[in-house]
Amino acid sequence: MLIIKKIDELKDVLFRVKSNGKSVGFVPTMGALHAGHLSLVGYARKETEIVICSIFVNPVQFNNPSDLTNYPRTFTDDVVLLQEQQVDVVFVPDIQEVYPESPQEVYHFDALETIMEGIARPNHFNGVATIVKRLLDWIEPDKAYFGEKDYQQLVIIKQLVKDYKLSTKIISCPTIRETNGLAMSSRNRLLSENEREIAANIWRILQKTRELIATHSIPQIKDFVATQIAALPNMRLDYFEISENKTLQPVQNFKDAEGVMGFIAVFLRDVRLIDNICYK
């Protein structure tokens, strides 16, 4: 497994790989790897011949400085995990390599970025698009793999690829969960064992909303979620939305809508957790 820190070295390796006709799969990460990340690597391993994984904590997608400071960094453990997964190349640039100058890119995703995470985290998606576009330009993978837990991000990245006519195919991969149902996230490392059990109620509540669809209106379901979250210790609701799965726009009623999902964000203490559920 090659560990590469420089863009030019990465491009040289990729030139040789592609000259030999090898297909390239790419898994971008911010490190603090868990089974969810490794599942993405597994899909890439099955579908492409050379797998590249990046580790870079992208400062421009954090709107909260303390969130950036507290983001877990476990590089040594991450490398061991990637080696076990037979990753071919790990790209670990430093900030100066990625951003030799302050990034000036401005991306527009219209209604996709003015709801949910776009409201809660101003400029977050511009920061995500900035790093993803740079990585895709440098690597030019055949396929890039993203998890469905960050569903709004996934939709926006697909739009980015479409808008800029990039050749990479974006592959969406299912959310991986802890045995108690909690969606796997690097931020889970910031929770105590007891808090992880409390956080597992997020998924239980989402599953319950699926049962309510036939007998409750959308406002009633949203009230149910708000009440359930408020009853949990140290937890508060940021948002819960029921939206169309492609446009991400709110759904007024289930009957007339197709491709409906529920999206939730909560704070447990000061740790922010997101999840989603597919209704139909």
C-alpha cells in the first residue's frame, strides 16, 4: 500500500495505473475510520481494480471552529485498517498541499443547499464541493463511493459531477449501523457508551415514523418526532424533515409524493448526529 502526500506524486502513480488500463475506485474520507468507511472500500474493491482512499480533515467545510478542533484524528489506526482492506493508495495531503492559497471557489446548488444541513451549517456544502471537486480533478477515478447517511451531501455531489460534466460515476452505498441501530459516524467516538445507547433511539424513532405513515399526517409525525427527541436526556432536535429523495424539498402529503425520505439532525450534548430513513 502506497502512502502519498503530494499531488504530483499521486498523479504520476495514477498515470502509470491508467496507462495499464486499470480502473480506479476512490473513497474520500476525513479519517477516524469505522465500518461504514470500510464498507465503501469494499464496494470499490469489488467494482474497480485499483482503490484509492484519501484522508484529509477539510477545514473549509466546518462552520464551527470547535467542531473542527474536536474532530477525531486517528491516522495510525486508519492506515492499519486500510492496509487490512487491501487499499492500494492512501492520499494524505496536508493543508498547504490542498490549499496553497485560500480557496475562492463558489458553488451553487440552488434549492438543494437551502434546506436542512444547508440552513444548519452555512457554507458547509461549498466547502464539501471545494474539496470533492479538487480530489476528483486530481484523481479522475472511474467511480467514487459515498455513504447514504450523509444523503444531502450525496445528492449535492451528484449535482456537482453533473454540473461540471465530470467523468466519475458517483456510487451511493447504504448506511452501516451499530448493533443497536445507531448510524456509524466518526462523531460517535465523541460519545460515551451510555450516550451511544441514548443516540440509538434516533433510529428507533425514525422506524416508528414509518409505522405512522398510514394513519398520521406529516405535521403529526413531525410533532411525534419532536416530542420523542425532547424526552431523551441531553438531546435536542435540530430538524426533522420529510422530503422528496431527489429534490430534497418538503413533502406536503405522502399520497401524492414519490421517493419520500425522513431526515433528522439532533444534538446529544454538543455532538451533532444526523440520520435518515426511506419511506417509499
